[in-house]
Amino acid sequence: MDVVILGAGIAGLACADQLRAAGHQVTLFDKGRGPGGRMSTRRVDLDGRQLQFDHGAQYFTVRDDRFRRLVQVWEAQGVASRWHAAGEDAWVGTPAMNAPVRHMAEGHRVHFGHHVVALTRDVTGWHVRLQDGQHGPFHAAIVAVPAEQAAAFLGAHDLMMAADAMAARSQPCWTAMIAFEDRLQIPADSFRQHGIIGWAARDGAKPGRQDGETWVVQAHGSWSRTHLEDTAEDVARALLDALLAHAEGPVPAVRYCAAHRWRFAMTPGVDKGALWNEALRLGACGDWLQGPRVELAWLSGHRLGTMIGSAAAAA
């Protein structure tokens, strides 16, 4: 089959890997400027030098044997490494968090910077409508975007799928990216739950980084929800102040401070794994179907790709 996937994060790409292995043709569209999804890395040019911040997922765990085998390949190829500061089972992409997703995307036909505005179906198959035109027909369509966005695409075709997506509402997260001239006097390279901070990490201390004293500070969900419509400048200042309240001794000069709002950051999941409507040849995958971890997003995509491959083989 010729399959289109909306979303080229780790779930969509995991599905694409399985589909390609089963002999299908896959095309992916993603509105982001490059690989990563919620494993994105923000790069900032500052004083003739580029800084980077893992402003989405901070690390991932490896507990399933299928995912472990893939991560071992990533490690051997230099795109993933353990990060013990976040736990014995914590891993990060190297030299940036989006490195594994970038590595996965290299083997596929991925169109980044393409905002899909509609997914339609007629007698010829599935069509993807973008702001600059239409693509199709495709034999099958996969929706691999956050639950709130998935509901809008699925609702016109499968109300049960759309209901599952609507039940898996995501929690927002404000994230600050901060660079200092010198080391901030906080002994640990990561900590959780301090004031309005849900998680903070010395980003420059992760394996493969060479960015000096950089921090990523994520507000906890309830604060992010309450301040969702605040300006990025006000949020950046609030999270900077919260980080400095955790520090000891003199505070080094701040070189850079900005905030990013993730409207769809964490989802509790609906424990469905993946969804596939064989009659329509419509599927959905993502962390909202499995659980709020990078590994579970990958497992959802892997499961859907396997389901479709098995269905096609049986046919």
C-alpha cells in the first residue's frame, strides 16, 4: 500500500519503520521545521555561537526489549547515550535530544514544515490537504499527532477513534531555556518539584553537549495550565526566578532566557495501544494511546505498523 502518516515524531516514524519493513510505501507530513516532535531541540545563535536546548522531552527510558534493541543500535551509532543524572534507566539523544528521531527520519520520505489542514477520503483513497495544495490518493492514512489534533482529523471519519482522542486530553507545559555566563551553584544536574518547577535540568551537562551552563526549566502542569495565556517573557522571568531560588551563592550573569509553550505536553493515555480501522484503512498512534513516555509513543507506532502489516499479509 501507499500510506500517508500525519506527524513525523517518534510514533509516526516507528510506524513508518514497520510499514516499510512490510513492503509498503510511506510518506510523512509534519508541521515542524525539522525532526523531533516533543523530542525537539531548540538552537539559538548568540554572540556568534550556537546554543542548543532540549526544550521538550528531557530523557527517555528503556524497558521493553523491542525498544531496547533499537536503542542499542542508536548507542552504537552515536545518537543516544545514558544520562545517569536523571536515573539509572535514563537515556538522551546525542548530541541533541532530537538525534534519534532525525536518524529515524533519514530513511523515509518526510516533508517537514508542511501544515496539514484536512484529511479527506473519496473513492480513489485518502487525500491530504495542505495550505499550498493537495497530495494523494493514498491507500491508507495514519494520524500520529497529539490527541487534541488527532480528534479533529479522526472525527470526520471514525467517531469512536475521535472519542478516544478526546478522552486523552493533554496537560500543557511552559518551558524556559536559560544560559548563564558561569556555573550556577546548584549541586545536582537535575531536580524535580520545587515551587512552580516540575523539572529542571542542567542541559549542558548531558552527554555530548558543549554549550556551557545551560538549563531547561519546566513548570509543573497546574501552574502551566493556570498561566497558559501569559506572555512568554513573563513566564521566562517567573521560571528563571524559581530556578535562582534553588541556587546558592552568587548568581552568574544571564546570557539568554526565553520560554516555549507546549499546549500538548503530557497525556495520561487511554491504554488502547494503537487504533486501526481496516474497513477505512485509517489508523492512529501516539503516546496518548499508550502512556506519557517516549518509549510508549514508539511502542504505539511500532504496534500499529505491525497490525497493518499483519492485516495486509492476511488479505
